[in-house]
Amino acid sequence: MAPPYQGRGLGRKLMAHAEELAASLGFGEIKLYTNKLFAENVRLYARLGYRVDREEEFKGGIVVHMSKPIGTSHRK
């Protein structure tokens, strides 16, 4: 995200929207992946309750696969 827009909670809002949408469609889990070099992203997702499922090499980098249970029984 461009620096002027960082720190406004937009990432958290986008993730909350994605989780609500997935839950409304009946999904029990949401998955994502990011580049390990984007350490701030990995930390944000961890703070939001995502766990690292695995890491794998991809085109000279490391992909971090993460997931989080969602739905009415897992909401905070």
C-alpha cells in the first residue's frame, strides 16, 4: 500500500470484509498467501488470527501460506 495510506486500518477493514463475505457464503476457513519478504503483511495477518500453514520456494522467493477459521463460531 502506498505510504500515505498506511496506518489507517484499511488493510484490517479489507480483511474483515473478506472474512465476513466468506462466512456469509458458508465457508469455514479463509486462506491467503504472501511473499515472505513482505514481513509486515505476515505480521498483520498473524495479528488478525491467521496461522502459517506452510512456506514454499517459488521463483527465487518464499511464499507463505496462511489460513484462519471463520464463521459464527470463530468470530471475536
